Amino acid sequence: GHLDAGMPNIQVELVPASLSTKGGAKATIAVTAATPLVDVLLGACKEIGVDPALHVLRHKKNKKEVDLVDTFRFANIANNATLELQELDPAIAAKRTVNVSLQCDGGKRASLQAGCTDNLLSLLGKFEDRLGQRLCTGCGERGETPCVSFMNRAYEGEDALRGATLLTLGIVAGTGGALLRHTLKTSGGGRGEEAPAPPTDQPA
């Protein structure tokens, strides 16, 4: 049980958007080598009591945003280093969109611009229009489970997709786009057999 002694930490210090607001709120987030930095952002915001959609995590020295998808091991951040939690002006935060691509089982792919607070289920709805194929609509009646995976995390079912936003995946403006993968799992076979796709040759 000597795990905690060797647990690296990241210190996070709040930097308010306006100088009139007193900053200096701090959080200490325990990490492991595999902790994605988005968990540091979300954990610090929760501890300090601020909205993660209105804050960015950045290096203290050069003020560059950290890549939230990176894990602590690959982020080149020293143990016990201090990162800044920079508050954004809400108008600026609202303009921060990210380019998201979705790849389906059949290989079809589409991209769109989305805000970091968009949840995965609402994104699938937008991609349905873009791709002209069913991704999440009516899955319940057909015994299908929509599944979206990104990096090594998978979100299965409407509740999980509704509860996950681009932000919780670590996808924010400045990440240079992200590729999500979509599959429809069928509960019938249990082995992930593909349900036959409905014919798509009907005139639009």
C-alpha cells in the first residue's frame, strides 16, 4: 500500500479573466502515468467550483494550452508542476469550436464543426443528417446500441452518449480536430454481428 507516496501530482492555479477578480484558488490533482489531462482540467474545475467549458488548462511558463487528450506520461509535465486554469470570456468560449470527424462501420466518414459542450448523442443526430444514414435514431426499437469510441474510451448506449461531451473527451478548440468511431451493436447475436443495413437507394 505504498502507492500514494509515489503518486505524482499536478498543481492547478486559477487565473481569472479580469484582473479585478481575485484569483489564486488552487487545486492539487493526483495523477497516474495514464491519466489524460482532461481529467486534470475537470477535476480542478470541480474542486475550485468553476465551469470547465469556460476555462483552459495551460502551461505556466509559455501560456500554451496543454493537449487535454495527452496522458500525463506523454505530456512532458513534471511531477508537482503548476498549470494555470485560465478563465475565458464567455463570448470567446462560445466561439471555440472544434472540427470533429465521425467514421462509421461501413467506412463512411463526415466532418462538422461543434462546440466543446455538445454531447455525443446530439452530435450523432447531426451526423445522421450529414451522412444520410441512421446512427442513433430508433435504436431502442431495433435492439441496437449506438457506440462511439475515441482514443481508448468507448461510450455505449444513449445515456452514456448523452452524458459525454466533447470536453469530457478532451476535445476542445485547439486540439486540431478529432476522429470519433461509430458502431451499432446488436443485442440479438451478442457477438456483434452487423444488422443488415437498410437499403439506401431510395430517392431522397
